[in-house]
Amino acid sequence: MPRSGQWGRAYFAVQAAAGCFWWIAVFLSPPVRRATLGGLDPVLVAVFDIPLFVLASAAAACGVRPAAVAGALWTTVVAVAMAAYATVTTQAGIGVLAMGAATAGSVAALCLMLVGHIPTAWIIRGPFAFRPARKRTGPGFHVAATFGQIVVFWGFFLGLVPACVAGLEQRWGLTLAFPAVALPAGVVILILASALGIWSAAVMSTLGGGTPLPSVMANRLVVAGPYRWIRNPMAVAGIVQGAAVGLILQSWLVVGYAVLGSLVWNYAVRPLEEADLAERFGADFQSYCETVRCWIPALPGTRRTGPVNRRPVRG
């Protein structure tokens, strides 16, 4: 079996052991039972969960693929059901988080076992497929389209989603006390990160001949504005904005949502985007990557050595 499949089996082995220990704790510790199951009957839940979660994970660890499929499906169903139960009753919030994490892990491990990798390429299909903007459109169109995207994406990812997450956090009884400085600090950080995002978007749309949207990508590589010091300033701005919104809402789950977004972007989206840029811009983009870091900005005079192409570049 390919090494990736072995990683999938290893995950299911860990999950089987964790599930076994969790069930022992459920029956021996009332606090654990209340925190993870609320008022549900542990015996009734165990009748279904032990064979479909613990035993199925153990069988998947031995390479039984149908067991891996059954375990991933069951974990997904339980996670959704627990979320609904916790939302209605305000109980078992920790159980929701645990099953949500188990669902993500089970699905990822199942993909490793069945296809040998996690299929991230679906992210760039359909309306999010990488396509350069039409060259006959002018910068005015690109600027208008870019700021229209900002309104939509910021409204959804920095407004609607965090509000829902914070609401569920309160409903599930998972809130934690934040220091008094969290709110003003969050406001200041949000303003600074938003300014970086707007600056980056303006530079890309005016000099790059396109927009940040994958389906209307810039046609030129730009080393100007914030792109002189960091390759992905808009992604950095968005992640910091999400964390700042979490501070403002005093929601640790929203902060976690921002961190999770950074991981998804770094490990799923960025490799695909950079492969596309390398194909389109070749040595120019390679030189840019060798000089300007992805996440950590380099102040003037401290950048890594190497040639940088000064013509418009999309990073």
C-alpha cells in the first residue's frame, strides 16, 4: 500500500484507540459524560457508536476499506446530529467539537486510503477555476470588480460566518472570558489588516490586469506595493482580519476559524495557485519566490538575496 494509505490507516488506529478510551471515560466519569453527551443515554449511543466508530476504525486500521467508508459516514452523521442536539438543548458542546474533528480526520484518512491523496484540486473547479482576465478589459473594470468581490467575500467570511460561529459557541456553552483589551485590540488589528487588504487589492487590480478572483486572475506578475515584501498580502490580511473579528466578538471559535482558514489556504489552495503562476510566469515567478517570502514580510533591506523582476507581478 502506498505510504499515503499507511498514514490513513495510522489515523484510524489512533481514532479507534481514542474512541475506546473515550467510552471508558464516559461510563466512569459523569463530567466527561455530561460534557460530551449531555443528557443522551450513553448505553443507547454506545450500541451504535462502538461498532460503527470504534470497531470500524479498528478494522480500517487493518486495511478494510468498507470499514473506513462506514466509519467516515457514521462519524459525519453523528457530528451533524450532535450539532443539532447541542443547538437545541445547549448541551454537549465539547462533543460537537470532538465529533467535528473526528469527521474531518476520518474523511481525510478515507481519501488517503482510497485515492492516495486528499483531493484538493476540486477547490479550483467551476467558478473558482484559474482563468486569466480578458486582456481587452481596462483597469477601471478590474478595480470595480475587485472591490465588488471585497464587499461580497468580506461580508460573508468576515461577517456572516463569524456571527454564526460565535452564536453557536454561545449556544453550545463553549464561551471563554477574554481580557478587556481584546475588543479595542481587535478593532485596531481589523483596521490595519483591512487597510493591507484594500492596498493589495488596489495594486493588483491597477497593475496586474486582473482581480484577486481565481476566475478573473491578473495577467501580469507585480512587485509593487505590499507585494514587494510578502507574496500573499491579501491572504495574510484576510487571516488576520478573521482573528481580529474573533477578538471583537470575544469568540475563541472564530479565532480558531481564522487559524483553520490559514491552514486550508496554505496547504490546499496555495500549492495550486503557485503551480498555476509558475506555469504562466515561469522563471519570473520562480525568482520572485526565491526573493520574497510567503508568510513573513521582509522589511526593506532585509529581503532574501536574489533577483526580483520589477515589472507587474501577481503574487
